[in-house]
Amino acid sequence: MEHVEIERKYLIRMPSQAFLSKLPSSGIEQVYILSPEGARERIRRRTYAGGTVLCTHTVKKGLSALSRIEIEEEIGEERYRELLSRADPARSVLHKKRYIYRYDGQDFEIDVFPFWNDRALMELELGDEEQPLRLPPEIEVVREVSADKRYTNSAIAREIPRETI
């Protein structure tokens, strides 16, 4: 399914474990795969509470600092394993835990990485680039990083130690 993804991303102080433990969460394994120039391609294996697993294949093409075309399809475990053969050797497998925090009618995603103890990333998908948003006062925002390429998952996967697939 193709759609335009518009999101704002924030570097935040790590919320307390007590706060996070009250939120719905899932574990994510994300692998970047080699793709044509101008596109970013990944596969993701997401495990929900209760053991349900959902695998997806996503292709993203940038439109602006906040917007990109996203084509995402659900795939089976077998296709996921097939696509692993195209894993980008310059990037590690990215593991994270994603929490969903609903605040003032908005669904924020908080990504917690095992290699960061003091910070996390929080993002919110928007309907358009000018949509006003209300940041949750319970979350300490360090700064917005929507346009900072160092905080894309792809860049983070390049910086963490390599993991063999």
C-alpha cells in the first residue's frame, strides 16, 4: 500500500520504566536491504504481546525533510527470510522496543534502543506538514530531529556494532 508519510521526530530523555510499563509495546527487528539509488528499503519483524508476529517490507522515497512516499506490504516469515539475503552489509540489524503513547488524541511512538540508556526517539505521524501538534508534558523533549539525518533508523543501524544475520 502506497501513501505519503509525514512525521515529526524528537530526541527525548528516556522515560522511566514505570511509565513505559503502562504502555502497549512490541519488539521490532529491522533490517535494511540493498535497494536502488534514491530509495530506502527495509524489512521488519514485529512481535506483539501474546506472541503475534507481523513481518513487513517497506520502500521509502524522500519528498521533503518531513514527508516521504512509503510503500509497505505485509509479508510472510518465508519471504522475510528470503529478503534477508539482500541485507545491507554496512548496517546492523536494528532491535528496538516500540511503545505507543496516546496523548490528546495523538498516537506517539516511543522507540527504545538497547544501546541507549539515557535517551529514546519519539515520533508522530501527521496528516499534513502544517498540522499543529501537542507534545505530551510527561515526556522531556531534548530537541526535534525530524530533519536530522543522524537520527534516522537507517543511520543508527550504520553506527551500532554489526550483528551477523
